[in-house]
Amino acid sequence: MVVKIFTRPTCPKCPPAKTLAEKLKKQGIKVKMFNLDEVEGLTEGTLYGIMGTPTILIVDDKDKEIVSWRGQTPTEAEIKKYL
């Protein structure tokens, strides 16, 4: 399982998502960050139909989406329910 977090530098709701990413990484959870203003982030975001930020996905080992939070940042507890 991987937590994928999509943000933009100008997004006012994104700082909590970035903080969550750092907390999860410190706990050994695999997290991938994507900036939608960069080619790699936009390409990855297109695969999942990302239309806004922050968007947080949990995907399985085959990149199949398990759960998503779009336009909001979940709590650590909410994330851990799916890992």
C-alpha cells in the first residue's frame, strides 16, 4: 500500500496534507508526494482523475485506488484504517 498525496504550491489547503505526509513517513509508511504544477505530478494526477488539491489516495501494490480524500486532509487515524 502507498499513500499518494497531490498538492500545489499555491493551494491554501495543502499545508496540512504536507504535514501529514511527513508524520506518516516518520512512521515508516510509504508516501509519494506529487506536485500538480510539475509534469510528473500532472501525469500521475491524470491517471487518477485528480481535479483539485489536496487529494490523498491510498493505492494497493497494483496502483488500484482503495480510498481517496479529495479537497480535504484526513487524520492519521483515518489513513491508518486502510493500511
